[in-house]
Amino acid sequence: MNEHLVFHRRRKLRHNLIALLFITVAVLMSLSPTVAKAAPPQVSTRFVPLSPRARVAAPVSGIWEIISSGSQLLEGELRLTIKGLNGEQVIVLTDVVITPGTTTRFRGMLPAIDVPYFGNRELVQVEMSVQFVASDGTEFLPEPAQLMFRNPSMQSFNICIADPHMAGGTAIERNLAKELAFERFNPNPVDNSLGTAPAHVAPRDLPNDPLSYCAFDMLLLADEGFMETDTAQRAAIAKWVAAGGSLCVVPRTSLDAPQLEFLNQLAKSADSEIIFVTDADGRLSASGAGGQAEFALLRVGLGRVAVGLLPDKSNRNPGSTQYRDMAAFLWKIKAEQLQSIRETGTFQKGKFPQIPNIPGQPRVYAEDFQQSLSLAESLATSRASDWSESLVGQLMPKTFRFVPLWLMCGLLFVFLLAIGPLDYFLLGAFKMRKMTWVLFPLTSFLFAYITVAAANAYMGVTNETHAYEILDIGDDSNVLRANRLELHYNGAAQHSETELTDALFTPLDTSATAFYQHQAMQEEELPMLIGRIPQQVMVVQEIPQWTPRLSRRFWIAPSEKVAPLPKFDFATVTVADLESPQSRAQLAVNLQATFGHQCSIFCLNGKRLHTLVSNSALFSNPLSGSMYADDSFPRNNYGRQNMQRMNVGRASGDEFIRLISAPLGISAFNYVSQVSPAGGWSFDDLAMLDINDPDEWLLIIAQPRGDDVVIYRKLYRRADASPKTPNRP
């Protein structure tokens, strides 16, 4: 009976299990289409830099390419994490729309990345991860990516070539790129350390905002590459050139009206007598340029333009004197090197910068040291961190003081005295030793309060922002470019959000200051950038207590709201007004009437500094001499640091402005007077004056405005000076 019952129960259980299995399979089969539909599509993201080798200390311009395997439109944002020298930089690109079934392409820009340097390695790879996050919160898998940079210890240059066919360029473009290569000036034939990388970009991918061209040192528009540019691109190029860029234009035989108008607008901006015209066949010629001239050379604002004038390509003569003049003009070669380049095609041999000797070190002979460096090493980009101690010292609140060591030691001594002998003898005298458990916490609390109060009194409790705002003025008194070097110093930790329009933002390293003797002492959290660079960006950062945060903001042709225009007509000032002491004195009176009596005014010509008005309250330790100091050399951060150094750690404010406006014997400024705008973590692109050109004068006006100092700089050039400025004895 029992065995029969057990048998029936087991059979019933098997039937139930089989039924349950069938039901489970049926449910899974019915749900499988739904699961497939709910699975998110795959998104593949790729950033293609316009230059295969990114420019050091400059933003990276490129094209975003996104492919979705789904069938629906996706909206969301791209989250980027870039691992630079000073930590991870997080960037959020908003308003990203992905069209299914096709490749979504749009222009993009990454900020200047502080690249780590590795000895003599030619290229440095920077890791980056990209993740798409849909608007509904769906997070797709992050994708790894890499960016290639030239080693910061070895200089390189980028030339952007508009190439419609993307086939390595036409013959004329290849010849021009070869003639424009900076390494052609190298007098050492066996030194191949320096490279000029051509970046072939389709005309449709050329940026339509001027800041995106900061990724390049030079732009070459030849033949169809020039003809296929649109109005927005040409307007952006013109602004970039006026801010210090270099442009070479070699038109095709048939030139259309918009392109001709663009060239004439550049000539007009250069205040040149050259007028570009075309004949019945559309061939270009220029009145006022000379019948045998191969190129028309124009100084447009702070930049340079060379326009090819021979319509017949077979007549072009690479390697000729005019080609050498054109290349030297576009690279802004210093006047002392022009004669050698014109005659030999290379830099002058034996022209070595003075290298300071360091006490306690073997004597350094400039010639031996310079010969031991490759051209790429001698041109290495300087770092803004070399100036950080000077900048932080100048921009810190005037009430700030370090808590003196004697005070801290005194408080510690009194505290130990209070909890030791005083506690023992005082409570012992009153026979109240058990009160030690009460007196010790009270004493500790009292001294902690006194210590915090002393720190607040010396180091401050308010949140303050101070800045140098540097405005470079054009011939029509408009602002060609603006830089804001800003310091945040908070008495309490603060969450900061700053919105920027048409600007580049770069955090600057302050680890070399007295606040951080070693970088390991401070783990900086880099600001997060949210939006579209450079059009609209929100800078989000956490600013710790008593920790200076230094940053740079950069604009090209900024709006009046960003950089208020000066209420002074700089065109009324001439070189004659700057040459004699009497005229400079009268100019100072006129400038003070506009900028106020609290301003500082000085001008530079060659290696000589002329102080017109000095406000000791505006800049600490104002300059009183008239000559450059022999020890004003930047430090080379990439090796041989004991031989190339910069004694600017304690430079006063006006010394800082002088040294960045007209660098002497540092990095690329051994050979060039300016570099194209970059807006990154190096101040090399702030240089304006050729100290070897007697025809150039730089007027500098520093005006206090609240907690900031606004610095106006205007470059003047003798009206009858040649565009090339030949070498003078």
C-alpha cells in the first residue's frame, strides 16, 4: 500500500516538473522578441584630430564620428576622460544627436592637455576614454582612445593644408610645404630632430571659428583648397591671422569675387598699398607689389600673410631668395637671422644665446652648450609653471601672509607647558589632580581655537579672485585677442561654476610655488568642462581652502562684453611719439588723462625699456633700470635644467609683463619673435616684440580695475619699414 502511494506521488511530481519546464520555455520564447527590442544599440565613437601629431600646449581640433547600430534617433552627451600630466581632465560634450544608419560627423575641440615628457622619445601617447550617455540615462560602454603628441622636450610645428582630394596634396602644395618646413633653416645637416608635420584637411572640415585654428602654427591655402573655403571659414581665418597666425595663400589661375574680396580685406587690414585684381581670365595680380615679386607679404594685426602672385605654376622657383624671405616672414624669424637665411637658407652659425652660469656648477660655455642641443631641444616650448611663483605672488591678496614659524613654535611651546608642568603643579597645589581630565580637553580646545584664529588672521577668510587681463590692440583700437590670467584664493572651500563663451580655458600648474615644494603634496582635481568647446563652456571646479588656483582664459576678437574696448584712439600714437624723451613725456600726460593717474606706462624697443609712468602700488618692486637683466632666462623643464633656468620666480608684475611680451634667449625665441596663438599652458604665444628690430616699439599700459589689472599692449612699426625688415648693423 505504501509502495503504491509513493509510486503515484513520484509520477505526479515528474508530470508537474515537465509541465513547469514547458511553461518556462514558452514564456522565454514569448519574451525573447521583447528582450531583443529592449537591448540598447551599440554606439561607436571616434575623434579624428585634424593633425596626426597634435601641437604642444595648444587645443586639439578634430572631427567627431559617431555610428549607432540602432534604428532610433539618440540624444545625449559624450563624457571624455583624458589622462594628462597633472591628473584626469573630464569633459562633457552636450547636445549630441546621433542619426541611425549613418555616420554622424561634427567639428570638435579638446582643450590644451599638459602632456608628460619622456626623455628623447619622439612621440607621447595620451590615453582617453569616451562614453556616450543617452538623455534617458542609458550609459553605453566607454571606448578607449589615444591622442598622439610630440614630446614637449622636442619642438615640432604643424602646417594645416586645405586639401580637397585628401591625396597628399597637389605638386605645388607639396613643394610649398617643403619650403615652409622650419627645419630647412637648421644649419646642422645631420640634425633631423625637428619636424614640421603637414596636416591635410578637407576644406569642408576647416573650422569656422578662429580659436580652432590655434591647433596649427601655419595655414596653407592653395588652388582648390582656397577656392572651396566658405565665407564663415574665411572670416574665422582672418581673425586668427590678426591674432598672430600665419597664412600662405597661393590662388589658382581663376579667382572668384569672394576670394578676391578676402585678399583685399587682408591687404586693407595691413594698411598696405597693395590692391589685388584679376584679369579677364581671373588670374591674380597685385598693384604695388612689384612686377617681379613672387609673393605679396602683409602684416595683418599681429599675424603674417603671404600671397602668391605668379599664376603660372611652372614659373615658381622653390629655394629662391623670395621663397626664403616668404618662409622667414611667415615664421616671424628674428631680424638678426634674416640676412643669413636670405644668403644661405639657414640660421646664422655661431649665433648662440648667452647661457647664465650657476654658482657652484662647472662653467658653461654658451657655444658648447648650444652645439650639444638639437634644434628641437633648443626650441622646446616653455611651461607656464615656470612663471607660477611670480604670478601667484603678484595676484595673491595683499593681506595674505604665511603664519610665521616663530608664532607656531611659540603656540606649541606654550601648549606643551600648559598640559605638562603647569597642569601638574597647578592642580597639585590645589589637590585637584583628578581635574586633569577636564583641564586637558579645555586647554586643547583653547589652543586649537587660537591656532585657527591665527591662521585666519594671517591667511584670510574671504574668497578672492585677482587677475591680469591682457588686451592686445589692433590699428583701429579693437581688441585682437584677450588673455585673462586669473587666480582664485579662497578662505573657505567653494564650488565654482563659470560660463565662458567663445573662449579657451586652461588650468595652470601651481605645484612649483612655495605652497607645494613637491607635487605629491597636492593632488589637484582638474576642473570639469561642460558644453561645446569653445562656443559655450561651463567650467566646474572645487576650490579648496587656502589653495591658490591659477588658470588662463583666451579669446580671439572678443566681444566688448568680454573685453571692454579702451576709450583711447591708439592710431593717434606714432613711432615718433615713442622715440624721444620729450614726446614720451607728453604721451604719458595724454594717456594718464584717459587711463587715470593710477596706471603704469612703459614701452619697449630692442632690449631697452622706457618707463613713462610707474605706480608702485600697482606692481610690486617696479622697474627702475632700462636694460634687460642678464639672468632673465626661463628654465628648461625637460632636461639639462641646471643649464637653462629662468630666474622669474620672484619677478615683479612689470617684469613679468616685459618678459612675456619680449622674451630674450629662451626656447623658440632664440630664432623667432612670435609664435602663432595657442591659448594653452605655455605663455610663448604672448610674445609680440622682435627685440632685434629697431623699427618695432611696444607700448604697454597697466590700469587697475577693481581687484584686476588690465594691461593694454599695442605694437607699433615704423611706416617706411620693409615687411621683411632686413638685418641692420
